[in-house]
Amino acid sequence: MPSVSEELLLPSTPGKFKDKSHAMHRQFYRCFASTSTMFLWALFLVALTASYLSFQSFVDSGNRYFSAAWGDVHWEKQVKASAQIHRQNGFSVLVTGAAGFVGTHVSLSLKKRGDGVVGLDNFNNYYDPALKQARKNLLNTQNIFIVEGDLNDARMIARLFEIVPFTHVMHLAAQAGVRYAMENPQSYVHSNIAGLVTLLEACKNADPQPAVVWASSSSVYGLNEKVPFSESDRTDQPASLYAATKKAGEEITHTYNHIYGLSITGLRFFTVYGPWGRPDMAYFSFTRNILQGKPITIYRGKNRVDLARDFTYIDDIVKGCVASLDTAKRSTGSGGKKRGPAQYRIFNLGNTSPVTVPMMVRILESHLKVKAKKNVISMPGNGDVPFTHANTSLARRELGYKPTTDLQTGLKKFVKWYLSYYGYNHGKSLN
């Protein structure tokens, strides 16, 4: 009996058998050759497509890099144009944290009066970057250019000082927030200490050296129980890492003032609020939750004492910042060498009228026409302090600082902005 392989080669009709093995081998070879060629072509096409996609990705990323990168001709033109002074004896100011809450308002105020303003911001995601982008768009309408970059990028900072002979620096960039420091302590060291040193290094090496005004914080008073807080009070008992980094900043700026002749003014802000504010602040998050029907958490201190804050409206803070720039004396060094003693100052910028948190909530309720759902609990050990209260007599004497906006008026303006920005103002009742 023939094998299976032999059966496959036998004819179905006896006597008509022809040996087709050579022909089948040739067909098999042609087929194999054809298949191999197609396979090679397929590999070639796959490789070509992959190469093209890789190249296109490289080109696209390169385009994004060069369009956003600092240092090219277009970038330098934007920086120089934004720094142009449009008033007699005006300033050219580098504003760090320009897309932040205070930075946006200060930048607009300086530009409005004719000063040159160049902004710097890293647009991090500590809170909604869309809000920072909206502030940037607002600044763009006033021809204020914001450089997107990290304060620790020493080459970029040095390049800015090469392009523009800044007369002043308004340093407002910082990692803010007391409670977030427990989650991400490194970000506070990176921004509030390392970033500050990088900036001061650029300032002391600049020729001419700019005068520096920077944002410290009322948090440096920490566990101090003497009220109201005065600039001469002790600040060696910080209650949070954020406070500790701001206290460190005051010591660092004093060192650069002493060694390099930098003119330094530190501003201790007290609970700044208002339109375009920070979503992590209590008044802002309370507003959001009240409108959404969500409960708000109100903390109480020891012995069920209500927490109180010296709420300071943004317009009053801006006046203090601008007055600090106007009264800042020139630095006394150049190229990192000191020629004589330089001005060093620290001021409280507050409202001088603390208001309890429950009272603040009642004011919000009246403006929103919505009753808040409240959870009242004891204050956890998260770095918050029970009260803040500013003595502003020194700022009043040296800067002419005099806050004029009470919390009732300020929150009314904030709520109007909030409803407009987030789309609640469509003629519908909030009840």
C-alpha cells in the first residue's frame, strides 16, 4: 500500500500519470520567493513608517520646544517690549509669580501707571492652572509678557537681567499654603528657599543691582501670642514648614543685603483675599461649596474659641507693594561687590481688624443668598494658627499705607467676580 505522500502524487486515472514533482518545486520556489519579497517589502514599509512617525514626533516636539523656549530672538523682543517704561522716572520691574493672585494685580497696577513689567511664572498645578492661564490672558491684554519658567533656572534668570536692566524686582513667587506642606515639603524648599537664593544670586551679580521687594508672610509670627503682631516681635517659633521657609527667607535676604549691598524690603502679608484669588483659601473654597450645596468645615481653637484672621483686601495689598517699590532705595553694590550699607526693611501689610471665621461665613451667606451647611470641628495640628492681627503703624509711617476696604465690602466684590467668572450670573436666583 502506498504511503500518504505517494498517494498525493498518483494520478486519479491509471495510465495517465506524469511526474510533476519538478514543476511543483518550481511553483513552490516562485511562491516562496514572492512571499519573501513581500515580507521584506512589508518590513521596509513598517520601518519607513516608524521612522517617519519618529521624525515627525521629533519635529513636533522640537517646534513646541522652540516656540516655548526662552532665549530666541522672538522671546527677547517680547521681553524687551514688555519692559518698556512709559512714564518719566518710571521703573522696569521683574515680577515673579506674575500669574499668581497678588502678582497679577501688582503687575496690572504697575503697567497702568506706565512702568515696564516682565512677569515670570512656572504655572504649576498646586491649584487649577486654568485660573492662572486666565490671569495670564488678562495680563496679555495689557501687553504684559510672562516668561514661563522655573525660578531655579539660573541661566534663564541671568539672561533676563542681561536683556533688561531691571530697576526693581517684585518677588511674589512662592509655594503657598500651610497644610499642603505636610504632603509635599520638598516643593516649599525648592521654591521658597532654593528659588529665592537663585533669584538673589542673579540680583547681586546684575549691574546695576535692582532693589528687591519680596513677599514674606504673617505666618512667621507662628506661635507668638502677643497681639497685634509687630515687626519687632519674635518670629522664631514657626507653626508650619511654610512659615519656616518664609522665616528662612527673611534671614537669607538679610544676608544678601549685608554682604552684597542689595536693597531689600520684606512684606508680611495678612490673609489676602479678593477677585482672582487662590482657590485653596478658605473664603474661596467656602464660596464654591456653599453654591454647590456641599458642607464647609469650620475649625475652632482651644476651648472652642473661634479662629480669627486679619483679612486684607487685594487692592490694599497692592498699594502697599507699590509704595514699597516707590520708597525702596537703590542697592549699593554692582557685579556682586558691595560699596556701602544698603536699605533693609520689613513691613506688616494687614487690615488691622481681625474677623472670626464664622462671621466671614455669615457675610458670604448674605452675599450669595444661600445658607451654608456647616461642620464645626476642633482645629487639627496641621500648622494653622488660631488668629492673626497686624500692627501696621510702621508701614503707615514709612509707606503711607492705610487699608480702606472692610471685609463686608471686599467679599461683596469677590462674590461678584466669582459669580461672573464661574458662570453663575445668568439672572437666575441662587435660592
